[in-house]
Amino acid sequence: MIKIKLRQLLWDNDTTAAAVHRATGISSSILSEIIHNKRTNVGLDIINKLCIYFNCDISDILEFTKEN
């Protein structure tokens, strides 16, 4: 299972989804769905924008865990 760690990134960087939306152009509804684990299909364009915004690696955004 792949988990998107956007909520943790927001917390760690003391920022908001609204600030990410304004800086990246990612829809606020998409950001909300990601934060609340309601969206599992996220395009690489969004991951790329998040990496640029947070100045981080993809592994800081995505986490893979094996399912039993």
C-alpha cells in the first residue's frame, strides 16, 4: 500500500493546504482529498509540484508498506 504523507508534511513545515494551493495551483479539493485519504490516485504532476513546494524527495511524500 502506498500512503501519501501530505498531512505530515503540512504539519512539519508549519503550513496549510491553502498555502500549498496558492503556491502550486493544485486544486484545494484535491489537496483536501489527499489529506483525508480519500484520493489514492495522484498524478506525477501533483507529486512533482509537492516535491518542489516542500523542497523534498519523493520518499518524503510517498511511503510504501507491504499489505498482509
